[in-house]
Amino acid sequence: MQIETFQLERWMTTYELDVDYDITESGIYPLSLRELIELSDDDALLDELLDTRLGYSEARGTHELRAELASTYANSTADNVLITTGAIEANFLLFNTLLTPGDHVVAVHPAYQQLYSVPRGIGCQVDLWRLTPDNGFTFDLNALEDLVRPETRMIVLNTPHNPTGAALTDKQLRRIYEMAEAHDLWLLCDEAYRWLELPGAEALPGPGRNLGERAISTGTFSKPFGLPGLRIGWMIAPEEIVQRCWELRDYISLSPGKLNDRLALHALRNRERIFERNRRIVTQNLETIDLWIDENDRFVSWTRPHGGLLALLAYNLEIPSQSLANRLAEEYSVMLAPGAAFDYEHYLRVGIGQRPDTFEAGLERAAACFRDLEASGVPLRS
């Protein structure tokens, strides 16, 4: 496979462990192991973990975790679930199982680069379904219909959307599923931001998987659970597809870690307490950034996200986004990912899931950078 360099991940790894104010992070502020264990009053959990023999775990994920996940979807059982190393492995397995060179794929754009670069690497013809500033980063279903051909093999969705915060409505998702059925193609729904509804926003639709057998959903414990260090994700799909992906995964990661699987199950069973924590963090950060944008509107603006944890900040300085993002990280210890990583110039990606005090301080440092650039002679865009 000849695959493109993953621009965002290469940039992130340059700075993410060194800056003081990572406000581009795509997930919620991570839980500590202590916080995770203390989600319930089950005093036996710690002893169970300490007494666990660290042998191999069940290769497709434990039945308990798969069954618990299946219960959050319609018409699904544990046999419809494969536990993976994050949603990124689930997507990779599905692309390589369902697609062959020459297939036609329609993928949402901008997006987490995997969603279109892996199909390209396989040798597929990929058309991009673009969310643009001109339409307020909304999903234009008429444009999608124009891209679908008789030979289209897959539509790739991500909702709530990385990096814009756009979200499909239930009606829109059903219409897309009808396209999938009509054209006998696969609908792959990357739902990394499932459960992350925002205060005052429209309720998010249910998972794509709930609509029928042509839809496949992938998910992760990284974003809505604040547990990226567990490296646990999943796919939920027709059993035959799960079996084929499982066979391919034998050559890659083989099985999830035993402790990771058990901790993921604990988080899932106590998810309402985690989601309440998420709401507190996101509500405070949205209030902070709304005020910050009002105070700095000569430099920045945004389309407020409708779901998830991400949005694109438009900035009004004549400097490329890569150069600006590098300067923020190197001189101001602030991470805001460059829009260039998503093929959008004069934007920075902001994440609203960071710890609120870090988030507020990071925004203030970013504003100082903008002021310093203007004072140094960098012009505002006309």
C-alpha cells in the first residue's frame, strides 16, 4: 500500500507532549486511573485488576464488553461487535476488508485524514463530499447525491464531525442510508463523537448501525469517555463482516489488552457519570470561548459546533496556518492544529474538551500571539 503522510498526526507528535496549553486536543480531558476506578462503589474492582493474570485476552474482545456495547445499538448482539485498537483500527480493517483497487468511494471532507487517505492507498477512486465555509460547514445532501455513482462501493461519514463540529440530523442520516440501500453500497459511520451532545444544540441522531444492515458504525473510548490511553475502540457490523475483519486483525494487533478491556467495560457501565462530567467541562469551555471570540473578533471567528468537541477557528491574519500553529506552539506553548492539515487555509482547529483552566489560559496566550503578530507588521486580511 502506498499511502500519504498523515499530516495532522505528524504535526501533533511534534508538539503535543511539550506544550503547556493543548487546546486542539480532539477528546475530553482524560480521566485518571483513580477517577475511573472510583466511578462506582465496587470495592472489588481494584482487587480484581490487581489479581488479573496478564495473559492474552479474548481475541475479538471479551464477551462481556461486546455484549454491553451491542446493547447500545438496535438489533445487535455480541457477535456483531469486534473490539479494536481505537476506532482508527476499526476503520482501517473495514476499508481493507470491504474495498478493492478501483472501487469508488465518497468520503466527507475535511476529515480525519484516515477516512480518505486509506481508501486512496488501497487504490480506490475517492470523491470528496465537502463541507465548506460557504455553506457554514453543513452537510449538503444534494451534493452527496451528485457524487454517488452506480459503481460506488462506500460512503464514509463522520458525525459529529472532526474538525468542524457539524452534525447530521436524524432525517439527513436516514436519507443517506436510503442512498446506501438504493445503490447497494456500504455506509461507514465513524461515530467517534457519539454521545457528545452540546448544551442548547439539537439532539444527535442514533447510530448509523441502527438503520439497517448496509450501515456499519465504529466507535471509541478515546473521545466520549476521556480514555484515549486505553486504546480501545470497536466496530459494529453484520456478523460476516466482523468475522472477516477479525481474520485480518490476526495479522495486526491480534487482541486487545486484558486490563484495557476490563477498564473499558467498567467505563461503559458507568457512562452516565462520565457524560455528566463531560457536560460540565464542555459547558464551561463554550462559555469561555464565546466570550473570548467576542473580545478578539478583529482576529477570530467561528461557526459554533453542533456536536462533538471540535470546531474550526477562522483567523484574520496574513500568515499561513502551519506557520501560525508552529509559532503558537514554539513561542507561546499553545497547540491549535493548522487548518492546512485538513486542506483548509486560514483556520485553526480548537478542541473544547480540555480542562477549563488550561483552556482559558491557552486562549489568552493565543490572543497574545495574534496581537504580537499584528504589532510586528503582519497585516489583517481584507
